[in-house]
Amino acid sequence: MAEAADRDSKTEQPTEKKIRDTVEKGNLPVSKEAPILASLVAAMAFIVFQARDGTARLLLGLETTFENPTQWELGTGTDALHLLSVLGFEFARFVLPAAALFLLCGVAASVLQNAPQLNFERIRPKFSNISPSQGWSRIFGVRGFTEFGKAIFKFVTIGVVVSLLLSSDLNTMLSSMFSDPLLLPETILTLAMRLLAGVSIATILLVTADLLLSRLFWRRDLKMSKQEIKDELKQAEGDPMIKARQRQIARERTRKRMMAAVPSATLVIANPTHYAIALRYVREEGGAPMVVAKGTDLVALKIREIAEANDVPVIEDKLLARSMYDHVQIDQMIPPQFYKAVAEIIYYLYSRSGAKVGATAV
């Protein structure tokens, strides 16, 4: 019941990140019937391209080996190993091509379904694989009934195909009992080829349906709840509370740095209580005046307090302070539109070498 309720809550399509993480863990949709079809194809390929010639070579090699038994001495273990190596070579010439075909088709069945990747997640021991409750749910769940249906389909299909082919070739099989024994291998190969072809056609239908079902179940298992999507978005963009705390810390650091730079300012342009902008201008340093601090309300009052404590002139100009505040940035030069107004204030201060801090612009 809990699993069904959890599945009902997962109504949203999986995100790209969820799909990517799942693929990286090796959880991919795979048809278990594809390797069976690959084995049938390999068997047919072996019969068509290898069985006849390979069988002839094997029989010729065995005939040559045992045609004259006296040529083989078995007096010592070395003689026996030599005979076994000859026989092994003959059988290897017959078996290895078949093994290579089965291996190649098996690898192709896996590669064609999904791109190959090295992943140890799939072989990691999991408690769910030995859990009786989860095993019971797998057996009697949707997947379990699906696997049972595929097994019934395979059993019925193979039974029907084999029955139809054998019934159609019944006369051929009976007549082969009275024909030349040398023709019997060819008859068996032909019959085996027809059986494999018929079973392969039915298996292709099964594999196609299994591929569609496996991907359908895979997408269904990847579905996410709205809360999971919110959590993933929060992880991707950062927790809003953490981000707010980081912004607060950044503002505090900037404020401390500003206050530490106010004593080095050349002047402070202020609106009596609401705005304050500290500028540094040293002719030898070149460039336009640099903004070393700015603030409003309590921060503005703190800037004025530090400036007055360090004998930095504070020029009260309401309109200039208010207009500059929105257009200047800390640690940057003032924009060109303020050059003239600020230059006049700096000239005013330089022309009055005895100007007191807190003087008001005229």
C-alpha cells in the first residue's frame, strides 16, 4: 500500500538531471529477451556458414587420426598428451567459430540496446535483492506478472511453431529413415534451420514488445513527485535560506571594507541623514575620483561619523548625493556626468586649505 501511494504521488516526468544520474548508475532499460534472439541468430549463422564445412573438416580430421591407430604410440604420458592435443585442435577448429559467433551476437544485443559503459553500481550488493518482502513484491507485482506472461508466450509460441514445422516435415523425417544415412546430417541441418527461423520470428515480436515494456516501466519508475522536483531545483540553485545568509555575509564584509576605507577618502558627499558617498581623489594616482564607500540611513550616518573622526571633509549637497547614489559603484570611478560637479567641490576644498569638516557647499 505504501509503495502504491508513493507511486501515485509521482506524477511528474523525470528531469534531465534525474535521467542523467540514473544512467550514470547503470540503471538502463534492458530487454532480457534480446540475448535469446541473439543466440538464435548466432545458431542460424553457424548452421549457414560453418556447420557443413566445419563438420566435414572435423570428420576428416577424426578419420585421419583414427584411420591407422598403430601410428599413435601411447607408451608414456607424453604420447597421450600429444594425441589429446591433436584431438583438441580438431575440436577447437569446430567449436571456436561457434563460440565467437555467440559471443559477438551477445555483445551486439547489449550494445544495440544501450551504449556500453563501465559501471560497478550494478554489481554492488544490495539488501533489496535478498529481502523477502521486496522479493515477494517483485514476484507478484506488475513486473512479476509481465515476466510470467512473457514466459507463457514463449512456451506457447515455441510449442506451436515446433508442432507446425514437425507436422509439415513428418513425411520427410519418416522417409529419411529409409534413405541413405549420408543424407541424414543434411536433413537434420535443414530441419534445425527451419525450426530456428520460425522461433526467431516469434522471438522478434517478443523482443520488440519487451523493449517497449522495459522502457515504459523504466520511465514510470523514474517519475518524480512535485516535492522531489522542488528539492532538486533547490539543490541546483541553492537553498534560499543559505543563499540569503551568504548575501548577508557578503553585505557585512562589504560594509566592513567600506568603513575601513572611509579614513582614506578625500571627501564625503552627503544628504544630511539619508545618503553618504565617500570619494578618494589623489592627483598622483590619476583617473577620476574613486568611490570607496556609500550608504543610506544608518550606514550613511556611520560613514559621516568615521569621516568626521578622521578629519575627512563632509560636503552636504542633497541633490548631488541623491543622484550619485544610484549611479556609482564601490571601488569604481564616478561616471562622467558627475565630473563637473565633483570637480567643483574638490576645487573648493583645495582652494580652502583651512576648510573645516562639515562645510556646506554654496
